[in-house]
Amino acid sequence: MKKSELEKIIKEKEEYFAGWQREKADFLNYKKQEFERLKGTLDIAKESLFEELIPVLDNFSLAEKAIPEEEKEKNGTKGLLLIKKQLEKSLKDLGLEEIETIGKEFDPKIHESVEEVEGGEPGIIVEEVQKGYTFQGKVIRIAKVKVGSYHS
């Protein structure tokens, strides 16, 4: 085999190898982009699920508040409250986070003031009217709160 033929074969090999490396890199980039797209789709589905289940959590909380203390130790009531806790834990495990309210400074990005209350520290939340939730830093539902009044 002549030297020129060998050089030609080596050059072709290097071109094929470089082409294979580019294709491999393109494929890895495609896989990464596809994973991110699927993750985004999953996150949208989770948000939709949260929006459907948050009112169920609200109803569980209302039901719990309506139960007299002496009834909370009965087996049927305990079971109901355990289901509520299980639902809350499952949603938290999926990424749903409660917005902190009581004793926190009012933040209009995550809190909605429904009333100013006399006697509380101005600008500090004194009561939660409706829980708020976030998912991956995005507000799913704003928290409705009562805030200490600036007016005396």
C-alpha cells in the first residue's frame, strides 16, 4: 500500500470519527432537551393536579374545624383526619409547599390582605383566612390573610 493511499484512508477515518463524535454530541443534547421538555410537561400536569386538589384540602380543613374536640378521638374521626394528613403529605412530596403566614411580614406577591386588624403589629399577618401554596417557587394560590393595622 502506498503512503498516499494510507494517508487518504487515515484522513477518511478521522473525518468519519469526527462526524460520529458530532452526531453523538447532537444526540446527547437532544436527549437532554427532551428530558427538560418532559419534565416541564410533568410540572404542568402537577400544577393542574394541585389546582384540583387544593379545594379538597380546604374542605378537609373546614370539616376538621367543625369537629368538636371530644369527637376527634373517635375512630371514625381519627380515620378522616389521617386521610387529610396523608393527602397533605402526598402533595408535599410532589412539591406543593404551603405559604407561611402567621407572624410573617405581609408580602403582596404571596399574600392577599382581606382585612386590617386593630391591635396587631402593623404589616404583620395575624390570621390566615385561606392557605396559599407554591410549587417550585411559583404561586399556585395566594394566601388570604388578616394583617395588623397601620391605623390606630
